[in-house]
Amino acid sequence: MDAEEFRRAGHAVVDWIADYWATLGQRPVTSSDPPGTITAALPAGPPVHGEPVDAVLADLDRVITPGLTHWQHPGFFGYFPANTSGPSVLGDLVSSGLGVQGMLWATGPACTELETVMLDWLAGLLGLPERFHSAGRGGGVIQDSASSATLVATLVALHRASGGRWRDVGVDRRYRAYTSTQGHSSIEKAARIAGLGDDGVRPIEVDPDTLAMRPEALRAAIRADLAAGEVPTIVVATVGTTSTTAVDPLPAIGAICAEYGIWLHVDAAYAGAAAVCPELRWAHDGLEYADSYCFDPHKWLLTGFDCDAFWVADSAELVGALTVMPEFLRNAATESGAVVDYRDWQVPLGRRFRALKLWFVLRWYGVEGLRAHIRSGVALAARFAGHVLADDRFELAAPHPFSLVCFRLRPGDENDVRSGDEINAALLARVNGTGRVHLTHTRVAGRYTLRLAVGSPQTTGRHVDEAWDLLSATADALLTEPPPTTGRPPTTERPPTG
Amino acid sequence: MDAEEFRRAGHAVVDWIADYWATLGQRPVTSSDPPGTITAALPAGPPVHGEPVDAVLADLDRVITPGLTHWQHPGFFGYFPANTSGPSVLGDLVSSGLGVQGMLWATGPACTELETVMLDWLAGLLGLPERFHSAGRGGGVIQDSASSATLVATLVALHRASGGRWRDVGVDRRYRAYTSTQGHSSIEKAARIAGLGDDGVRPIEVDPDTLAMRPEALRAAIRADLAAGEVPTIVVATVGTTSTTAVDPLPAIGAICAEYGIWLHVDAAYAGAAAVCPELRWAHDGLEYADSYCFDPHKWLLTGFDCDAFWVADSAELVGALTVMPEFLRNAATESGAVVDYRDWQVPLGRRFRALKLWFVLRWYGVEGLRAHIRSGVALAARFAGHVLADDRFELAAPHPFSLVCFRLRPGDENDVRSGDEINAALLARVNGTGRVHLTHTRVAGRYTLRLAVGSPQTTGRHVDEAWDLLSATADALLTEPPPTTGRPPTTERPPTG
């Protein structure tokens, strides 16, 4: 495809996306087709001779978009959002067009330097401690996700805890990682990948009201492990847990980590973005104790997936843990010591030019534009929580400091054999089954709980109100229909064959 | 940015890329600016209020592109290429615009199913063994890079070698990985990440002529480790090593792995793409022994970075090694067992919709278009090798079965105090310093060797001939100028301050 063919086809694809966004709210949020529907609609192999882009775009409409979960839909309230925006898409498009592979400074100086500068901009925007800025010993890098950030933090922590021995001999002692019972599953996965095993992760209990880690429980677990000859290696504290956006008490946790010489990684994947607003920076109190920190601009800062921003306080330690230097990568710039080679800050070798999308987003929105987006999400969540509070049938299941609301229907009357869990699972399945919204669930203190997370730039008060009206009307039906007296009611979301 | 603003700005960005591609050959391949140049040209923080896209595009021209290494330039012959193409950029653009996060089948059914189908298409296109097709127990997935594929293979191999114990207790024995002395640095990095340590990797010696792994040396290393109570876990064989594109003998290696029950991963990151041409499939002989295999469409198959295609023969074993199921990801589709959740096939949780760019590329070029691209690369490399062979001052350093040529100047006359390594390093520094080409280097049998890798779709016979003319003329100057009699000549590429 030459430059002129690209120009023509590129305009058509841009128009396709603009039309998709303009009509997104009219689509069902999720597909109701059973597994295999898309597969069955595709040929068994590639064409022998090339086809025009128009043919692919036609199949995009015919086969692909009807089979999607539309994450950018104004009615998408599931998981945490992964929101993109026009400027992010354009920055990514420039990155794709340049096709630069920035594994070394030398293989793309501007790719590396813009990334360092963007991470410094973000550090300033969030008011992060000075230790993470590149002017000192610290610095930031883009990881694909908070999962990879946690893995990288775990690896440097092993390097430190072993006194450098881990690089040569691997995991030869019982290294231990700590996180609250509400910590993300990626912490367990990172420990498994790093060779600590699932047994290497100590789940620390939380306060029953705030769902935040109890520092005294952390200290007790560390002491018990030390007494047993195990090696406390890393604590992963969370600012905004996935289940309920609980905030672990960093000052107390940080002091314990400092006392025992344990690496502190702070995972603020979702909620970190809130710190662009000064009034929400309280969640980062104590962050000066952290050895590493991350948040995901791809969740709540209008930057398309993937873009996790990860900082360390001592980049030399990180590079020491991860670098491997084969002959074919040797170059004068690296040997001069004057440059950053980001390949040594991550698991893979190769790297895309992801800083461009951050640059486009930060410049298009500006500081005030980003703050307005965060404040809108918090306000919409509060609006939804207000609906919940005003309805006696429902209850809030946890505080909602950011833009996630956890709630549930209270159990039905004593004649209803359905448990609270069953009724709430049925409620979720029915509202999602309409295709007008998509919510997901969690368990809070063991109880099935619905989650509504606001994030899409297309979501307005009207969409939140409509979601509430739908939930309320569905609850009416659920609670007034004759309760089942035999058998089991549906307890899961719409089955995929439905 | 609303849909109409995106439409206008999107056309401008598409035009910017088309213009960039049309003028690429007129730019220097690399920047000659010292480290810090880009940083110094950027403001200290983001703007308070948003700026228009035009302002960002202007800075792209002013600050970013002059500071890049242009990987798509027709004169870029370094490393292995990472080539993109128009249809790949467009597929990626659609992916960015949809903003789907395909961690689960349920979070993007079409994202998952198109990926499975594209990996099946690729398996057919390359003539891979049936065991990797999704119709049976196998299947493919997109990883970011071959580094991550090797890591994932190492993790499943540990799961198998430990009888599943590794998941719970981690690395509690001395597990060992094997690769040739020419294996990629990512194998050492994967072993380090997985907790085996650098000592856990056994470098196996190669045949001095072919630079391919010697099977008898592999067997001896395995036996020695078994005798020492260690646990042979994974063999990584390479089809097309990074240094010289050597091809390890898979039939003999595979038989040894089968005999000892060791996981065989085949890393064909660069050269695997050649198998789209039936006449080049010989390099995959013996692949039926492999438990896992990968190649990078982002290297030599016109698909933008990142896109590594990774297959396993038994996907259940892979999922068993990597899955972690928190409540907030539970869903009916997963519990039905009828779907693939690709989050369990990789390190991170989240996933982009990368199958779209493969779909666009495979349909735009068709099978014959892709074959023509590979054949062009092989022919251009042969053309360059012909120039080397016809000039007595030069020699080929290794066979060139694909599109990489390894060559060097023979040492100067006996009065020249410069070593062959010094002269070749100076040759590389001087030709790269012109900005007209970019080559990189390796060492073959300890000797400094230049590498010329063809891959850009813009590279033609004229560019290869110009590269040769430049090398030849530079050699004239190097060999005829008075050799230094004191001090040390430059031995590295152009210093970054130059």
C-alpha cells in the first residue's frame, strides 16, 4: 500500500471510527450471540490475492462490531473503565505510522526522551513525591498494564532482598509478598511468575468498614515469616482496590516497610488518576515511603489501553535487576551511560512509541480538562449513589470516594427462599440482558455485590439516571414476582448460549 | 473531542503519515543530536488549558521526527526490521477507535474469536503442524514479543516439570533451561524473571560452520544436570538466530526433548515468516516435536510492532499454569467452559484488539502478496551478498538463508596496527554516520561482524546497491588512509555527542 492509497483508505477508516462513536449509544452494550458466532462467519483461511480495504470495513460492520462488548459505550459501567479519547487515538495512530521500536535510546531517541518527559509531566500533574522524578535517581516508564508493573516491582524487590544473588541463582529462599485480601489478582500472578508460588503471597486482613489493609496485621505476618526463616520481600499496597476502591493506609504501611527494609509498591491502577485533582490527593498520603508506584492512564485518564505509568525511586536498582546485554544491542550511547534504555525497565525487549498518545492527550485536554473529566466521574458516581440511598430496597456496600459505586438489593421478605446473593445475581443478569447497560459484580464480606463504575467520556447524568431507572424497575419485577418455591433460580449472568 | 472534531483531526493525521512515508527516504535514517536534545525542546509540564491538534503536529515535525531512528526508512538495515504497512496501521487504528479490552471472551467476543481465527490462518499460511491449530488441543495467541512468548513457555514448562507443584510453592528445585550459545538474550531474561537465575540457563555449543546447536552437546548437558540432581525443564531452539539467522536442527533436538520429557519451545521470531513460502519451509522441519512455537509478524510480515504469534500444542496446560480467578472476573461464559479467555495465555491481564491488524494485513496482501514480500527480502539479501563475494576485501561471515547478511572487511595488511575488529567497527561507525543507512553489528566466533538485514517494504535493489557502494567507498578510505601508528582508533559507532 503506497502513501496515496494509505491516504485514501486512512480517511475512510477515520470516518468509520467517527461514525462508530457517533452511533455508539444506539448499540447494545454487549453482544447476545453465543460463542462461535464470529468464528463461523469468517472464512477458513486468508485470500490468495489481496482484497481492498472497503471489503474489510464491510466485514467489520457485518461480523465484528455486532460481536463486541463496547467498552466506550456510555452505558458501559463494568470492571474499571478502559477509556480512550480522540487525541489518544490520534497519538497512537502517529505511533503506528512511525513504526519506531524504542528498545534502546539509540533505536529512537525521541521515543525514549518523550516518554521520560511525559512521565515527569504526569508525576507533576498527580503531585507525586520528588523521588519519582527523573531529575534525581528515580524515573518513570510506560508498562502495558499494572500487572506488569507489579511483576517488575516484584523482580527488583527480589534483587534487593537477595543482595543481588537472585540474578545469578534465582529463587533459592522462601521470599514472601504481602497484599491485602482485597489486592488485585495480578499480585498473585506476579508472584507465581516470579517463582514464589501462590504460597508466597500473604493475604493481609482488612478493616471490615473501610476494606483497607490493617497495618497491625501486616506487621504480624511479617514477624511470623521472619520467625519462620522466610524472607519478607515486597508489600503491595493498593490505592483504590478493584473490588470497592478501598485505600490502604500508606503512612502506616510505609513505616512498617521502612522498619523491616521491605520494598513497597503502591498499585493505584484505577484511582491514581484522581490525583490530578488536588482535592483527591489525600489518597496518596504516605506515598513518599514507596519504592515504586503505578497508575493506569488507560483506565480513567482518557488514554487508550495499554498505558500504565510506573515509577521507581531508584532506576539504577531496576536496571541492575533486569538488564541483559548481548553483543547485537551494544552501542555507543548505552556505553556512554548518558541515556536511558527502557528495555531494561520491563519484561519484553521491544517497545512501541506509547508516549505519543500521552502527549496528545495531555496537550489536547490540558490540566483543567483532565480535572474536569475526573470531577465529572466522581459527581456521576455520587449521583448514582444518591439514587441508591434514596431507595430503601437497596443499600450501598462500601464507600465511594472515586467513581465506583458498590451496591445491592437488600434480601427479600422472609417467605422468599432466594438468598440475597441469588436475587442480586439475577438483578445483574436481567439488567445486562437488556443490552442497555453493562455492570459487573464483586463480593464484599462474602456477599454478592453489584458494581457501577463511571468512566466513559460519553457518559452523562442521563445515562446514569437511565441505569438507575432500569435497575429500579428490574428490582420491582424481581421482588414482586412470585418467588420460586422449588429448584434454584438463576444465579449467574445471562448464559452465553442465550 | 467529539466525533466531528476527531474526523477533521484524523484526516490531518492520516495526511501527516502519508507525507511522512512519501518523504522518508530523503531523511537521515538516524538522528545525530546528542542525548537531551528532545528533552530540552519540550516544556516542563502540560498546558493548563487544552491546545489544538495542529499545534501538536507542528511540534511533531519540529521536535520529534528529527530525533528519531526511522525504522521504516528504506536505508534501515539494523537489528531485525520491525516493519509495518498501510493495512497494519489501519487495522491498529480501528483497534484504537473501538477501545475494546479483550481480557476475557465476555469482554470482547469478536476480539477473542478473530484472534483465534487469525492464528489459525497464520498456522495454515506457514504450514505449521496440526497440533497447533485450535481445532484440536492446541491454539495460538498474540503476545507482545518473542521475549514474552519465551517467558510464557518457560512458565508452562515449570508447571509441567514440577507436576503442577510450581504453581503453589514456586521454584523450589534447580530447574534448568537450555539454548544454544546463539540463543536470544530474552531466554536468559525469561529464566531470570521466572526465578531460575542466570545460572539456570545452559548455553549449548554450536557447530562452527552453521552456528546451529549441536544436539550431542545438548544431550550431554541434560545428562550432566540429571546426574547432579537438577531438573531439565525447557529447551529453546532457534529458527533464525538474531546474530546470523542460524537454524537449529529441530528433528534431532526434538527427539532428545521427547526422550527426556523436556518442553521444547521453538523461537522463530524473525525467520518464521519465511515459511509463508513453501520453498523456505525446510527451516521448520522437526517442528512437530515442539510444545510451543512463535514468530513475529511484526518483524518480517508487514504487521506493526507489537505482534508475536505464539502457539502451544496443549492450551489447557498453559491455562492451568497461568490462571488466577478473582470474583470480579467471574462470568457465565467462562464458567460454561465453551470459550477462550486469553488473559490466561499471557503475563498481563488486559489485552488490545491486535488481531485486527493481522486481519487487515492478511486480507490486503493475500497469500501471494506476502510471499512476494518475503521473496523480495531474500533476493535483496542475496544481491547484497553477491556484492560482498565479488570484492576480495570483504568476506561473508555466515550463511544467509533468509534476508540477513553477515559480512566484514578482511584485516588490513601486516603494517596496519588496527585489528580486524577495529577496522570493521570504524567502517560501521562511518557508514552509519552518513545518515544514509543504518546497519548494526554482532560477533561471529568472537569477531566483530556487520549485519545488513533487509525488511522495509520501501527497500529496493537501488537501496541495497547504494548501501554497498557506500560501504565499498568507505572501505577504500579506511584501507588507504595512513594507518594509525599510535593511540587507539575509534572502535564504536558514532558517539551520541557527535
